[in-house]
Amino acid sequence: MKPPPATSPAPPAPLSQESILKELTTGRFGRTLFFFPVVDSTNETLRGLAGRGAEEGTVVVADTQLQGRGRRGRQWFSPAGEGIFLSLLLRPRHAPAKCSGIALLAAAAVSRAIEDQTGLRTEVKWPNDILLGGRKVGGILAETGGDETGERYLVLGIGINVGGGEFPPELEDRAVSLRMAGAKNPDRPGLIAAILGRLEKLYRVFQGSGDLSPALDFCRDRSATLGRRVRAVGPGGEISGLALDLTEEGGLRLRRDTGEELVVMSGEVTLSPAG
Ligand code: BTN
């Protein structure tokens, strides 16, 4: 997909604490909200707050990040005025093994919110990349930690390419922004509020019963992964196979060429060319 012509529309509307709070429809998520023009990483800032006892639902948003973190130690491209860089604090009551699927809740919420706000149809590449036209428009980084009382917490970091389109050369072929994909006037406060609203609903169900199924159903429907041959790189090494389904816990069920079926719970997949 080519960047828009030189007559491209104005950059996304400015972000502020006020502009986000005005759009919020949530009960708890984002009601305690910190906005910073610039931080190293919103995940890092929120981890600091979490360690000092911040409550579940606390959100940190920044206009730009100097050291935005991606998965697997990568950097997250975070240009000023052009993206959403948001972290949300969760204190799940379920055992850690059950919580690995929470990032999938976030993927479903982000994907759905983008669709609601822009009318663009997204895809979810397991475990939590959001794609438009096969290119990455958003990603999620879930990090766990413990606060000073020893209570565990989870920071969900969400990054979305909203405006711009000037990606560094190494991302040029793989990344896209909402505006490059055709969104006319991407509204960052509205999109943040929509993400938090969707996420709060899904998380409430999960906290109540441990059920991920509403998010799983959405991710199955929008999956860029299922039915494709994939190579999954995880803690246990590399596995290739056909992606069959998502499990109840949010894992990816694969069938190897030997016929053996197995479940990958975390890691990163590379999709083989379709066809
Ligand atoms: C990925 O690699 O796909 C995950 C990217 C996550 C980026 C977001 S931007 C807000 C939050 N703060 C960070 O430092 N990273 C996450």
C-alpha cells in the first residue's frame, strides 16, 4: 500500500488528559489517567506506579516515547503526534498460567475498536499483532511484575500507528498506519476511549469466570493465522505446522507435518505465503 499523496489530511487531533477523559465511557479503566507529552516507555512509567500500589485500571498515555518497547526486545517506533502509546494496569485474580490469554483480550479489544472507529477491517495475527491489509498497524506488549506488597500485576502496553506513514526503512514493508490504510481523520482520544471500553467489558467477564471465549471468537473470526502454515518461535525453540485453532486459554494449536498436534502458549509466528 502506497503512502497518501502530498495533499494528505492534517495530523491526528492532539492528545491530552482532558480530551481522553471527555470520551471515556468506562467504569474504571482510564478513570485514573496520566498523560505525558514524552516518556521513555509508557509501560515503564506504569510499572513504577504499579510498584507503588496504583489501582487496577490506571492508564498512562504518552504523545511520544523515547524508548518504546516492542516484543522480543525490539524497539517500538513512537513518533510524536502520530500514534497511540498506552499502558493499562491490571491485577488479575486468576493464576498466572491462566493469564497468558489476557493479551488476546487486548488484541480483540484493539481490533474491534479500530473497526468501530474507522470502518477498516482488521486481522489479528496470533498472539497479538493487529494487521491491516497484511501489514502491522498495532501491537501489544504484556509485562508482569510485583508491587511492594508482593502482589502480582500485569501491564498491557498498546501501540497503534495512527497518522504519519514515514516508517524507518526496516519497517517500511511491514508497517502501516490507520491513515495510510484509508482512515480519514483518525481520532486518538476517541480510539483510546473505544479500546478501554471494549477491553473493560471483556476483562470483566474474564475476571468473573476466567472465560476468554468472547475475545477468542472475535480473534478466530479475524484471524490472519488460522488455516495457514506457520513457524512459531517460542521459549522451547522453533516449530512449524498448520495453525488449526485457538485453545480456551488463548494458545495456538498446530499440526506438524508428522501429524502430531501441539499447543504453543507464547512466542511469535511467521506466516508462510498464502495459497
Ligand atoms: C509489539 O512488539 O508488537 C508490541 C508493541 C507494544 C508497544 C507499546 S507502545 C505503549 C507501550 N509502551 C511500550 O514501551 N511498549 C508498549
